[in-house]
Amino acid sequence: MKQMGSVSMNNIFGIVPSRRLGRSLGVSTIPISTCSYSCVYCQLGRTRNMTIRRHNFFKIDDLVMQLKGYQDKKDKFDVITLVGEGEPTLYEQTGELIKRIKQLFDKPIALITNGSLFFLEEVRQDCMHADIVMPTLDAWDDDSFKTLNRPFKTITFEKMYNGLVDFRGEYKGDFYLEIMCVKGITDQGNNMALLTEKINKLNPDKVFVNTPVRPPAEKWVERCTKEFIEKLQKQFKTNTDLEIPDTNLYSHNLDLYQAIIEIIKRHPLDQSSIEKFCKNREEDPEQMIKRLSEDKNVERIKYENKVFYRIKSKKR
């Protein structure tokens, strides 16, 4: 197994609010914007490094050492989430990392994945160790797959979906599906009925219905109507709230600016959340917002009457 390098001090991020799982301590095992998809709605912008090749991007011992620094913060988070700025199953030691996290924490471990690599037996086996696995399923055929998810060239819809079916048949933990509904695509004609058929075949324990609430990769991407989303929520008997929860942020990093940068690499923050974070640290929010606005590596985006900050996506 190829070792790609030593870990930096920002592979553990948060604690951040999750609409799906509560207060989440994030573990990122993937270099920024390394993914098998380049979804049109991705909150981190367009994917910079499209790949399906798995690597040990960071040393597992260093990741575990970072996590040990959060053992005295157990009361501040509900779940440990393998997520971040790319597709987590690209990390070759995902299964071993989950086992080692379980030795440190009595917390559920969730894996948030795009579900693209479950056609690989090794990926399915790695993910068996997680308590919660939450793949994404937005498409119902190859055309919608290419339009919404823009996968790596060798991944077809059939290949991806059959991998999900195989994993679901083997996995004993909580299997949740997340769907992202995009205006003008998901809500057109009988598209939702076609997607529902695919979802029902997988028989998930929960379905999370979402529509973009943070700035998407492509400017044309918009939310579906409130009425459409509410109809689906009733259909799947699932989440009723789409908005970002108002939860206190936490970071182990004593440098507040770097703490914010670590978070927005994987999880864009709106200005009000940043201001609240500053006040909780007894720092001047105006100075922090000014510094973020002047940082050439930070993108300031207006989206749906809110101002968000995220790391800029470099041109490919």
C-alpha cells in the first residue's frame, strides 16, 4: 500500500453542526478536493483531483494521535464522522482507521460517502466496520448520473448502483441514504418516481431529503420548491428541517483564524456562524470577517440571502 505522506495538524475538524447527525467531529483522510465525482451542487466547488485510485494519503498513526487530543471533549459531540473535502473511501485504510477510532471513543462512527466505489469488494469490507453508512443517491439512470454527479469516466450508473445493492445486502449497521434534489432536474416529469424506485430497492433505514442550502459548485443549481421537498419528506417519513442548525462550533486549534480555515476547507460557514464562533472565543468578529474577506485563498459567496465563506477552488 502506497504511503502518500505525513498528516498535517488539521485532519480532524469541527465540532460542526450536522443537519443529519447532530454535533459532528469530522475526520478527513483525503487531500482537499480529491473525489470520484464532481457534483454540480458540491458545497466545496468543482473537484480538482478526479480519481478512483485508493491510497493511504495520510499516516494512520498520525490520524489516531490527533483524535486522542479530543478524548476530553466527548461531551461536545454526538458522532465521529468520516467525511471531509473528498470521497473518504478513497483512503485505503478506512476499515483499520474505524477499528482504531472505536478503541478510543464510545461514539457511533458514521461514514458519509458518495457511494461510488462499493463495486469494489475491498471498499465494501472496509465500510462494514462503521456504525452508520450514508451514501448519496441522486440519480436514476446514466444521463441523470452524468448531469448531477459528473462521475469519474469509468463509473457508470449501473456499476455504482449495483455496488450499493451488494453492500446493502451485506451490511448490518444503520444504512441511510441521502438525496440532493436540484430544481429543474429532480422535480421534472416522473424523475422522482424513477429515483424512488431505485431507493426502495435498497430499503434504507432512513432517507434524508435535501436541496442545496450552501453555495453549490455551479451557479445554475437552485433549491427545489418548499412544497416539493415537503412532499418527499412526508413520502419517506424523514427529516423535516433543511436549514443549517444553530449550534456552537468548536475547534481544538487555539488560533481562531486557523480553526475557521480548517473548517471551511470542508464545510463552508455562513457569516453569522463565524461571528458567533468569534464571540464564544471572546474575539472581535468584525476583524475576523475582514481578515477572511481579504484572504486571497478564501471565497466570499452570497447565496440565498446569506454570506458564506469557503476555500477557493483552483482552476483545473
